[in-house]
Amino acid sequence: MSFAPQELEAAALALSRTKRAELARRLIESLDDEDLISAAWKDEAQERVDSFRNGSVESVSAEDVLREARAVAAP
């Protein structure tokens, strides 16, 4: 059975707020390729670890980060 996009939209908008939110979540999830996303994050994490280990990025202590953030946020 096939529905026109306008019919699907009308039916979806007739749902309760909770049901629309669930439908939206499921539709968005259907667009994601979990394996592709997981692989991309794994690659990104490995690149960051490699950069740290080979010294191409400098680490910053949590205290320094928080001190700078507080200084920027202070009026």
C-alpha cells in the first residue's frame, strides 16, 4: 500500500505530540548509517590519540582549561 507524501504528513500531524516525537526519532534514525558513523568516530578518536602520542598536539590540564573558561565567563 502506498500513500502520497501529503497523506502521510496529514496522518503524522494528527498524532499526539508524543507519537509525533517517536515517529520523528525513528525517521531520523532510519537516515543514519550506524556502522558508517561508528567507523568515522573510531577513526577520529584514533587520529586524536595518534596526534597526542606523536606530540603534534599539546595537552592542556583541566585546571588550565577551567581557569581560562572562568576568566572568559567572568563579567
